[in-house]
Amino acid sequence: MSSSIPCSEKAYPLRGKPPSPPRMDLRCSAFSAPGAQGGPREEAGAGPVPSARHLHSLDSSTDLIQDHHLVLDPATPATAKHHAAEAELTTGAGARVLKRHMDAVLKVFATHSYPNHELPWQRKQQTHSKSTGFAVAFPGGQRWILTNAHSVSYATQVQLKRRGDDEKHAARVLAVGTGCDVALLTVDDEAFWRDLHPVELSADTPALQAAVAVLGYPIGGDSLAISAGVVSRVQMTHYSHGCMSLLAVQTDAAINSGNSGGPVMSAQGGECVGIAFQSLTGNTANIGYVIPTSVVRHFLHDYMRTGTYTGFPSLNVVWQELESRTLRLACGMGPQHKGVLVRSVSAAAHEAEVLRQDDVIMAIDGVEVGNDGTVPFRHGERVDLKYAVTSRFVGDTVTLSLLRARAELAVAVRLSPYQYLVPPHMDEGRPPYLLVGGLVFTALSDPFLAQRYGSVAAAPVRLLHRSFLGVRARAGEQTVVLSTVLACPATLGYEGAGGLRDSPLVAFNGTPVDCLAQLASLVAACNEPSMRFDMEAGGKMIILDSAVARACTAGVMEDHGISATMSPDIAAAVERAQRAQHDVLDGGEQRPCRSGVAAERCAGPAPILVPAAGEPGEGTDGKPPAASG
């Protein structure tokens, strides 16, 4: 594998293969109704036959605790350490703690309506899913409920049911954190909150081998299920839904479809140490993942600060480990120096103003960076240096200690999300589009590639290269592609697309195209008799008669049920750009793209859901993130 490791959260499948042939997929653990189009597959099997120890029983679960004893899911492995964890969680004080929080664990019913990336003015057929959530206590007394983002992704309706209740209550989605796979809900019905005792979030990450219990409503039954296990590992892990690398807790407690969004409780103190969200399938057994409370608290504080979810920041650099002594000497490093080597910096990020190629990053806010690209975590543990960055907020400033030309210095960097050229998910947004005659243009995204080709990895190399390696050279830059050619008089002769479908657009009437909003502005301002679209594929071009293209647009819209020539976000961006054009010359701070459209106004898809099978959501193929900052 190459030693040059980008800070992007996407994977680079051409840089090496896994050591063993069996495929191992990260799969989120909500489950959808079987046979629903556009949704995830329900994992095979309905679980073991109900028994005396089985919480998936069709009988009532009100008698789960008798004489301070609690029975657990029989899927709990029968090993010595699991017997010890089971004893700690199911007898005496441990059982009483779990009993106190059982009623706070809720069943989540969601109806999803995902966007259609091939026909972006439409949505796919709606699907349904069931998962888990729980009421959480937070300073301020807010009536909040936590679940996974993929459990309510593109939800048009969310309902919650309390344990032992026969009534569903309508819930409102307050915020969806796609990157961290956490969503915040509330219920307006006062009756719902009666006698509901919320779960307390732990302030600490659980220790290795600590006993934990996963509470939820997994596939196989309607009753609350509890599985016991221990903490196996704590490290930076790929979040399959948001295609990010964040801190995660690995456990061997059973996490199955439907467990998504459920609380993971500690035996000591009875606090919630995280949210169950995905598991590893394939040639593995009992490998589940938990979102730690540090990530959950980051999401909640972000919402409280901004009223929305702004995401987790990234260090927009491509860096290389410095484990080679020869390489360290060549970089002018002494025995006292450690760090990673900067190979390139995203030109669209603030880092480009203060970092240079061949800088050595030795520390982030005083936290020493190792030659292998890790930072200290706890005693005897190290994690990827991304941890030192993702624990901050977007817009925060960090101090980087550098070695540049054998001299030490410190620089301040304003943090921002990673500057993807092709975003890995849409961040709950709808795909943008622009209709010109019968030509449909959109901004390239991983969800588009996944729907078009079945997976991102199956896309043409020219698009795959942009998806995995592309970073923005300018703020707001997008890859504009020709998505569809609709038959009409203006497109006569181009119906077969001639290899032009999904080709990136290079220029319009000789003007290079940076984003979809810019293209819309250029088309609207075009007074020439013809429109020329220069495409990347084979250097081909498309020329439309301007008058014919404008005349046939209404007919194309009527034939295909298109309500507008462009998506609402593009229309708003064009309108803002037109209003701002005069202000830019009067000392405005905007950095315009070519043609004068403000860079930050270039609307387009944001980061896909890479939910693993067995959960609601659109997915690519779960690309693991690069180990970088």
C-alpha cells in the first residue's frame, strides 16, 4: 500500500487488497420491511426459536426481571468472559440499573423517501424501517431522543413506541448528523413523556474489557432484547453511513438488524456509554460497533451552538508517515523530532494559506504526532491523528507545530470539513439538476454513481478517479456531468448519447465550467445562436440551437413531469449570484468561480450514505476511510 495517505475519509481500493479473500462489510443495524424497493436488504434469518432466555419472545417482556435477575439474549456468546459480563449485568445492582432504563428504550418506525439520482426531479418509491432509539438526559432538561441517522434518513414520517405500549407517537426530527450517524428527535405529545426516565450519557469512554449491555429491538421479535458483551477495542473506525473516520468502540455483544440507535449501557454506574450502529459481517463473528458518548456529545453541542449539524472538521492535507530513518534525515529531522510529512494541501481550504509541501506536522494543539501518524489516546493506546482534529468543531482554530526547512515554527489553521470534489453523501439533501433543452446535467456524487452503476467501484475509471482522489481546487467546485439526454427536437441526433452519458462537462461556449450554478447562469445569459458543450469523454462536443432548445423545453417538462428547469437549490444560487454580482466589486469577501458565481453559492450534493445492507439508506459499497488526518 502506498505510504502517501490522504486525509480524505474515502477509501482507495486500487491501493491494495485485503489480506484475506472473504469480504467483510460494515453493516448498519436498522432493518427495513422485506421486499421494499430502494431500501436495504433484511438480513437472512429471523433469529433463534424463542426460549426462556430469549428476549425476542412473543410473550410479554414485563417479567424479564424476577428477584433482581435479568435474562439475556441467547445469542450472547458462551465464553468465560461473557459469563462474567452476564453475571455482572443480570444480578443484583446491575439488573436494577438496567431495569430503571428499560422504559427509556423506544422502537422507531420510519417511512423513507429517497431521492432518485438518475431522475433528480423525482423520488424513489417509499420504504419502511424499524430500529431503536432512547430518551436521553442532557443539561437544560430538553426532551430529546437519540437514534441513528440512517434510521431516519430521508424520513417523511417517524413514529415512536414505548416499551409495553400499543400506541405509536409522532416524532419530529430536529437534526440529522450524517457523518457521525446520529439523529436527534423529539415528541410533542405530553402523554408520551409521562413516567419516562431518560438515560444519562457517560462522560468517559469505556475501558477495555468493561462489561456492557446492548438494549434494542432487533429482528426476530417485537419485545425489548438485551445482549451482554465486553469492550474489545477503542479506535478510529470507518462509519459506513457517513463515510467518515471517527472514534468508535468495538464490542462482541450481539448487534443485529434493528439494534441501530439503541443505548449501550455500562455495568458500572448504569450510564449510557454509546449508541449501537453497525456490525462487521463476513468471515467474522460478534464484531459490533458503538458510537461513543464523546462523538454523541460533539453532535449535541454542535446542535446547541448552531441550531443545526455542521459536521466534523478535517485536516485538508495529504500526508505521509515518517517511519523511515532515511526519510526523516532527508527532511532535516533530528532524533527529538517526530511527525508526518505534508505531500499536498487542498487549495480550497484554509490550510493552503499556511501549509506548504514538505512541511512536517509535529504536533496538533500541543499533542505530539507520532512518525506513524498516531497520537496518544489513553495509557497504552494510540489512535489515528484524525482524532486530534475531529474532537474540535468546524470553524475552530488549531495550532500546528511544524518543521519547515529544518526550522521549527507554529501556524494557526481554521478547520473545515474535507473538501471533496465528489461528495460521498448528500447530507439529507436532494440532487441538483439543470435542464437545457433535453440535456440534463447534475453534479457528480457517490450516491449518483452508486445508483447508476450499482456501486461506486463499478463506475468508469474517469469518474472513479474523481471520486476517490479528487479534491476541490476552488471553494464550491463541482464535477458537472451530463446525466441524461431526453428526446426532443433540440437533441435530435444525440439520443444515443454516443458515449457522452455521465461525461464531465469541460466548458460552455468556451468558458470553463466549475459548478452547476455557474452553468445555469451561463445558459441563462447566453445570447449566441448556438450553445456549445465541450465534454471530457473523447473530447466530444454537443451543439444545440439556442432558439430550438428554449422552445422545446416546455414540451420536455410536460412529457417527463418536470416541474422546473433547475432544482430549487440551483435556482436560489443563481438568484443570489445575480444579486451579489455588483457587491463583489465593492469590497466583498466572496471568492468567485469563473463567470462570477460566488464560490460558496455553487450548490450541489453534499456528502452517501454508505449504509451496509440490512438497514435503511442508500449506499455505496462501504469504502473504508484512509488513515489520515
